[in-house]
Amino acid sequence: MLLYRVFSKPQKLSIYIRQIIFEINNIGITSLPIIAIISVFMGGIITIQAAHAIDSPLVPLYAVGFTTRESIILEFSPTIVCLILAGKVGSNIASEIGAMRITEQIDALEIMGINSAGYLIFPKIAGAVFIFPFLIAISMFLGIFGGYLMGVSSGACTSYQYLFGIQAFFDPGKFYYSFTKVVVFAFIITSVSAYFGYNTSGGALEVGKSSTNAVVYSSILILLFSLILTNIFLNT
Amino acid sequence: MIEIKNINKTFGDRHVVKDVSFKFYPGKTNLMIGESGCGKTTLVKLMVGLHEVDSGEVLFDGQNFPKLSQVEKQDIRKKIGMLFQGGALFDSQTLEENVMFPLDMFTELSKEEKLERVNFCLEKVQLVGKNKLYPAELSGGMKKRAALARAIANNPKYLFCDEPNSGLDPKTSIVIDNLIKDLTEEFNITTVIITHDMNSVMEIGENIMFIHKGENYWTGDKTQILKTTNKELFDFVFASEFMKQVLSATNK
């Protein structure tokens, strides 16, 4: 029912477009620093772990780059970064909308004759679905770059081995799998968080509970859909 | 004109609005008074469709609001302005953006025309020059006035005010009361005010309904209220020492 109201015809398209652009900045651009930091560090960590695990002389050292690329493109960037975004963006959305609910701002929108669900939630979903793939693409690049820095500086592999590894046996179809997951997760994070925020009743305590529920349920659904999509795309 | 007929509402086993009927006239300050928790706010929320009525009619110039389609309801809501108890200003927007919001959503005015209208409304509520302030930067009285400016921005035909002077000092309360009264008369708005403040009642009460335990116990105006023989209303009106002194002075 809520989703029906969210996706019903916008009352004034220009206002919705303005809101979507605002949300792209609010949800997406402001998340770039945390994504950048985590991606570089995780790329480095994955590289060290891969190098540590490869102790057989039969496995070539370019496997370090290969493993880092596969881990980052298939799981770290699309799933783990989205779990982190569920915490940052999800709690932000739930608490923002929840606070608007308890301070009667949503009632004010309704009384003005505005579809509050559409006005508040649709731009967040559209903004996230649009900007998340770009964020994750940046995360992938920075993760692999972080792996390169750590791998070469620690002596785990040479620059040539790492660069050869990240290009070895590359299947571009995996990007299709990863970015499909990202779009689904963007929808889950924003819609689930908005649902909990929109249905908040009570006071500040309930806003906190909504925010917690938004993060918990978004995270569980992200993992569940990660499993389902992995099974669909890769288990063939 | 707004007319409510035999409105009933229950929440679980609590019957909070019991068969209430009343007429709210345009150009007059129509007051709903009663103790806290007597059902005043619920009744207003029923009138504007934030809650659904169990039975009864809410007639906005003859149109029964609860029975209208969503589109028809939205058309009526575009003619409604509402001043919430806490103001309900949008935190992320400046005062100017708050007041301009209904104009952005429902009019095709140019930016200059909208700004002109915003400044007109802010002037009406004595907030000229405060355009760029955020709600967090406003005092309680300024928030109420700002919310009133937003409520009248789109030339509403119906204005609902939920305890417009709660939490305000007596002087600011009178300013707000008189603002609402002046706007009501100037633009012939059907204004519904919820209050339990007897100062407001004596200041602007032209058409009053007293609600007690969810029922309409008494109707009249501010001159009749001082002569009431209704026990519940009498206890409500003359609860304070000040009103008791008013009563004894009137009887002398």
C-alpha cells in the first residue's frame, strides 16, 4: 500500500526532480568519503590475506591480484559496502522521516493535499538507485587500487604480477551481476528505511527504534537477496 | 461553511468522539474548547481526514469529505490551511521556503510572484526580513506565526488552528489570536480554532463549541459563556482565580 502511494503519479514533476537531485547529493555524494576510506583499506587487507593464504609455489603470485579483484567486484563492493550504506543511509532516512512523522510535518503535507509518501520517499529511492552504482564503481576502483598499494609496498607481489592478476580471466558479465545486486540493495535500503520511518509513532525513543529496525531489516534483506541473486547469476 | 453531523469515533474500546454536530461559519472565529484529552484534536483530525470517521458527515460547503475519492479529497485539502500545535514547519527549509512550499506545489506563479506572496504573508504575521532563518532559529511565538504564514500562503478557504497559543506568553498569545481573527475576517475564511485558553475565548470567541468527554455539551459565543448554567462548562470556564474574579465583577 505504501509502495503504491510512493510510485503513484508525481503531483509536480519539477519539484520531484529537484528533490531527486537533492537526494543524490544527500545520500550519495556525502557517502563518498566513508566509501573511499573503507574501500582502500579493505582492498589492502584482502591483498595481504590473499598473499598470506597463497603459500604453495605451484600457485603463481599474480593470483593475489586476481583474488583481490574477484573478492572486491563480486562481494566486497556490492554487498559489504551496501551493508555499510544501510547503516549510514538507512538510519539517516528512517530517523529523518520518523522525526517528520512525530513532529506532524507529514500530517502537514497530507493536509496540504500532498501525497507525502510520494514526495518524501520516491526521490530517496530514485536517487539511491541512480547514484549507488556509481558509488560502488568508485569503491571497486579504490579497493583494487588499495590492494595494489598494499601488495606492492609490502612485497607480497610485484606491480607487474598484481596488474597481470587483476586482468587475468576477466569476465565482464560479473559486472552485470554486481550492479544488479547494487540496484536491488539500493531499493531495499531506501524503501525499508523509509517504511520504518514513515510508520513511526510516539516520540524520540520510537524514532531511535525505527532507525535501528531500518538498519537491521535492511541488512538482513541485503544478505538474503545477495544469496538469492548469487544463486541465480553464478550457480549455473 | 463546514458542517459536522453526528460524528463518532472509537479507538479500540474508547469512544472518543460521541455524536458531535456543529456548524463552522465563514468570516467568524469558530472555537472548539474543552479540557485536555476531551477529543478536540481528534475531532479536527477527523474533519481533515487524518483519521477516518466511524460514522457521521463532514460537509465542506456541502461536500461530504469522508465519502469523496482521494482526488476529490486532495482538491479540498488544497483549500485548507492548518496551523499545528508545534508549528510543523519543515526543519530542512528556511522560513521563505516553508511559506513558498504550497505555492511551489500547487501554483504556476513565477518565482517573483511567489516571493511577493511569501513576503506579503510574512508581513501579515509580522516576520518581515526573517526569510532566510531556519525553524530551529525561531522562538516559539515566531514558529507559530511562521506556520500561520504558511497556512495562509495559498489563500485557504478553511483554516484549522490547533492550540495556536499554547506555550506562548499572554502578550504573544493575543497577537496570534488577533492575527487569526483579522485574517479570518479579511479573507472570509472558515476558521476552526482548538483552544483551552480562556483568554483566547474571551478575545476572539464568536462561535464556540464546548466539548466534554467527546460530546458537544454547549454552543454559544463569548458573551453567553459567562452566563452559562451548564455545570461542566461552568467548571471549565471558572476554574482559574482570574475567571472567578471576572465572574464576581460581572455579577456586581
